[in-house]
Amino acid sequence: MADTATIEKVSVIVSKGSLEGIYPALIMANGARAEGIEAELFFTFFGLDAITKKRWEHIKLATVGNPGLHLPTLLGGMPGVPGLVTRQMEHKMDKLDIPPIPEFIEMIADTGAGIYACKASVDLFELAKDDLVEQVQGIITVGEFYEHAAGGQIIYT
């Protein structure tokens, strides 16, 4: 017998502030919205960089300790390497029509997805609502996030 259960809602937790930490969450939320699934993004810890005005256009690929790059740690830490590798990755993503982070977040917000910042992380990094991009619908506690996520699937990237 085939499983007829369908996912109606996803809540994605974004905790990493690098390209490889942010893009999977954006792709998952965008894919959910394209399938008619309700989606929310909850940005916490360094994931806040993706929704912080001063940072969201300057996200880099992690080149040190990233085994997926197949790049020696020593080389990944050399000056200029993170920027070079990031530009190469952005060029490849551009060829695949994957938008830059600011455009992607705007696009996802325009589909009706919820975009929230973690209150504890905002306080930790001494940020305020004015420091965050306009697409952020609120700064919420973990408990409030769980209320939003009730009845859905939680995805952690």
C-alpha cells in the first residue's frame, strides 16, 4: 500500500553563516513553496548573517575544515583563497540560475514564506530589528518558533 501522507508545512532552522550553510535552507524553503507547502525560515547564531543588512551580500564559502571542497586546510586558510573559492562557486550557481542570497530571500518572502530571527541570537550579537533586512517578519523566541512549527516538519541545516 502506498503512503498517502503529505507534508503540508516545513520549518527550516538556519544556523550557519556560510554559503554551504545558508543555500540548502533557501533551496528547501523555495522548493516547499513551489510545491504549495507552507514554509518558514528561522535564522539563529551565525545563520543571522543571511538576514543582517551589513552581511547578507558578503557571505563566503567556508574553506577551512570543509571536507566537501577537497582542499587542504592549510591552503584554505591562505589569504585570498576564501574569496576566490566563493567567487568560483557563485559563478557556477549563476550559470544554474541560482540567485544571490539577497535576491533569494526576497523571492522566498514574496511567496509568503515566514522569515524569523532568533531572539536569543539577536541579543547575543547585540542586533536590533533595524539591523535586519525588511523581509524578517519578527524576532521570536525558540518557544514561539515551536508554536509556528507545530504540525509541520522541522529541517535543520
